[in-house]
Amino acid sequence: MRLLVTGGAGFIGSHFVRTVLQEGYPGLEGAEVTVLDKLTYAGNLANLAPVEGLDRYRFVKGDIVSAEDLDAALTGRDAIINFAAESHVDRSITGANEFVLTNVLGAQQVFEATLRHGIPRVLHVSTDEVYGSIPIGSWREDHILEPNSPYSAAKAGADLLARAYFTTYALNVSVTRCSNNYGPYQYPEKVIPLFVTNLIDGKNVPLYGDGMNVRDWLHVDDHCRGIALTLLHGASGEVYNIGGGRELTNKELTALLLEACGAGWDRVDYVDDRLGHDRRYALDHSKLAALGYEPQRVFEDGLVETVQWYRDNRAWWQPLKSPGEPLKA
């Protein structure tokens, strides 16, 4: 199979690309991969260094908003996996324009290019944040979309466009919605790599509000296995949740990170809560489980491995952290 992976130099996309090219997904053995990435601040060719010399890999610098860039990368492809997105909630709160442009118009351009080139299959990667916040229970795929941040609203817009392109044009598209990812190569503005790298450097970490916001944690490897499964076996026009099944409050997560880094609560600064901060996310992934999905990575084990990866790879993350300008979680 010949794949185009948009946003393939980012955290999740690069994990998918590396694993495909290392024969990690049944049904995708021998696949050829073209990566299209704009290389914004979170796109990093170092994420693809382990596979850059392989004959089955090709990189094209380009923007999914540009029809010309998509056309240049799409020739002869059998499927598209659209990871490309602006994804950090805090950045969307202070500047929503890029999120609307990339996450809505960019997704629409991907769907349009899929039709234009007659690509047989497209998978759009979304997020559980499109559902909003849920006090009890867990979201099924048919739950109403109630996004609360510019980021999640833009992702919801793309999900609705996927539905519209399936209904109107019979586009063979599926959508996946994941819970909070963690793992190696994650840009250090997100909570786990931010906290770990700060603690490694002897700095404090910022904890929002009362720390009782709840997230469901998913190792990036489990997420990408769910994506591969949906690409190969998901039904056209359908949405599939990909959950990790491990709920933690931010305070509980902080405690685990402090323990893993040998630090105490004196290293935690409580900061004002995020605007519009969703209280709790929880996914029901039984629909994808019917296709054979179950998360395989035990959170505590995956967290220890992730912390160790950041300890061992300072040369990767140090240049990404701006001196004198602390990032927020």
C-alpha cells in the first residue's frame, strides 16, 4: 500500500510512520510512505531520523491548506492519513486563526484532494475534545459535539466536514477520536514532557487550578495501532473512539511524575486555571474493540519508559525549549 501521511513529522504522525516502515502493523507490511509536513514549531525531521534512509520513505515539505502542495505529494497514493493539525489548547486560546485555517480548511483541502486524485481511502485523526466535558460515564461516537476551546471547535469542524464529504460525495473516509496521548518525541509544551523536562532540569512545574481535571491517558503506540486498524477495517463514514482506559486527575498524574523524577510537591506551582478548561474526558472505545482493538501499554510502565526516554534524549528536546520563556502545560 502507498500511503500519504500528512503531519507525519509531528509526535503522533511520526510514530505511525516509523512503525509502518518498521513493519509494525499487520496488513501494512511493505507499505511505501510519503510524509507531507509544513514543519511548523512542532514538526521535526529529527522525529523521522530512524527511517530517513529507507527506500520506502519520502518526505515532502508542504502545507495541507495548499492544493498545489497536496497535488505534488498525492500522485499514486492508495490512502491518506491526516494527522496535520494545530493541537495545543493554550495556543488556540491566545491565537485561534491558525487553528481554524489548518484544522478546518486544511482538512477540507485534504478531502477535496482525495476526490480530485481518486484516492481510494482517507482517515482523519481527531480528538475526544470535540465532545466537550462529561461529568460521569463515557462518550460513545454518537454523542453530540460540544467543543469548548478554539482548538476543539476547529477539530469538530473538520469532523463535520468528513461527514459531509461522505454523505455528499461518497468519500471513503473514517474519523478517529483519541484521548490524551503520551510517549517519546512529544513536543515539550504538553503536560507530561513539559513536567518531565522541567523536573530533570531542576525547575518547578505549573499545575492548573485545583488539579482535579480528569483525563484518559493513551500511549501513542496504542493510539497508532488503533489508527492502523481503522484504516484497514473501519467502515466508511464512521467514527471510532481510541481510548487508553486509564483515567487520572492532573494531580494524580503530577504525583506519578514527581515520583518518577525523584522530586517532591515543593516543585509544584499552582497557577490560574485555563480559560474554558474541560473538567473530565472519558471515551467508550467498544466500537473499535469490536474490530480487535484493546490498549496494550500499562500506563505506569509506559510512563516510566517515557520519562527515561526524555532523560536519554536531551539533545532532542533541549533546543525546543526557549530559554527564559517557560511553556505552560
